[in-house]
Amino acid sequence: MRKRLDRYIDDALQGFADWYLNERPDWLGKERDCVNIFATRFLATGVDPGAAIQDAGQIRVECAVKQPPDRTRFPSPSATKDLVIWDDPLKTTWDEGWNATHDPRAIVEWKTARSGLAGDEFDRHDVEWLTEFTKAFPLTIGFLVSTHATTNHRRCMWALVRQGDVGKMKVRSVLAAG
């Protein structure tokens, strides 16, 4: 059982990657399908009173969070993120005046490609957004995730973003035989 959230999420991503590449290479899903499978089959299964995530209600898909403070680049007060983990199962970003105020524990931004060659980089907007957010709100961690599925190549890659720095990319990949 993992008590540190970064390791908990990393373990869940490793489990998802193994499943996506090896156990179910025939499974087809778009971005939201990947996020939902990840949340329900890989994050939620480790929920435990002593774990980094203690209640499944802490895990939210397509959840609003406040924006980084630079209003010239991020003009809206809030943005919807693919997967968000809160410190409490009923926590949201909103305060009593409906202002985007509260910070989550983690934000996961996900992209899925279904054609072409798998790229070696994460979505530039996601990188910029998560680096700015975690720099401004250093108690929140982020993860960049990218999945790629074509008939010849499947790949899953991810990286931790902490305090404005993108960590080492982890890549799992499978080429079709033939």
C-alpha cells in the first residue's frame, strides 16, 4: 500500500500501461475511455484508509480546478481537467461565493492519439499548464499521460510534474508482430 500520492499514481499508471499494452492490446478507447478505465480499474482499486487515496470520492473525472495565476495566458477563472484528486471526498474548487479557490492534491492531464506515429513529447499546452499550476501551487502534483494506439503500435508514456518541473518520462511501448 502506497502512502505517497506520487508513487500511488505512478504505480497505477504502470498497472494501466501493462494492461493497455500486454493484457488487452485489442482494447480500443478514446481519451475519456482511457481516463475512466484508469480511474476505476487502477486508481480506485488501491483506495484504503491507510493509502494515499482513502476514499474513492477523492477521485474525479472531468473536474474543474482554478487556473494558474497568469490571466494573460489563462484568462478563465477555472478549467476542466481530465482527472483530479482532492484531499477530501467532498472537496471541490469552489468557495462559498462560487470562486475557483481550493487546490487539489493531484491533476492528471491525458492525451490519446489513434493515428500516425507516436510522438516523443507531451501536449505542449498540458505541459505549460501543469508546470505553471504546480509552480504557483506547490502542494499539488501533476501527471502528463499520453497513450497511442494504432494497428501497428501501442504506447503509454507519463511523467510527474512537481513544483514547475517535469520529471523523467516513463515509456512503455509494443510494436505489432509482422
